[in-house]
Amino acid sequence: MKFLLDTHALLWFLRGDERLSLRAREIIESMDNTRVLSDASIWEMSIKQSLGKLKLAEPFESRLTQALHRNAIESLPIERSHLFGVSQLPFHHRDPFDRLIIATAMIENLPILTDDQRFAAYAVEVIW
């Protein structure tokens, strides 16, 4: 299965946070699956880290890049179609990063690994 990680799912996985469901952990850890992270998540983490709202190991860029490589998490670039897709979404969710992740999942036809229940209001498969 190929799936898109929501930002918090990635962070909880990397930190070993118990808020990550057992099912989500098993899906991420299974080498039979393809793990994908939108560049929107990197953007979100970068902004939150620079504002002091997210404490990540320094140096941020190299540590995160190593963690993604070590866990075989593929990068999904933000495409113009993803950005235009956001304009078609109803406002069930107001967070701009989450809206971009939702639009990306819809356009790429990928399920999203997320604990955010508001994602289910959209035409995407939510796994948790």
C-alpha cells in the first residue's frame, strides 16, 4: 500500500510517541508499504520550528533528511495541481497545511495516515 503521512503522524512515529496508533505504527514500519511525505509537511515543520512551536533536533535539515532516508519515506513535491486543488475544498478544515495535504491526497489518490478526524469530511481514505 502507498500512503501519505500527515505531519503529526511522521513526528509521532519518529519520536516513538504513544499517541501513534498501533495500526499506524505497523503500517509505517512495514517495508511492504510505500511511505510518502508531502513537501507541505516539511514546510509546516520548518515554519513551526522557526517560530519555536516545534522543538526538533538541530541541525533540523540534516536530521530530518536522515530520518526520512533511514525510514524509506519518499518526498512528494508540491505540484501546481495540488495547490489548485485546495481552492476546490469545502472549509471543513481551516489549517492551510492540512488543506494542502488533503488536496494532495485527493489528486494523487492516496490514503492519509492521520489522527485528525476532520480529514474524514473530505473524499479521502483516512487510516489510523
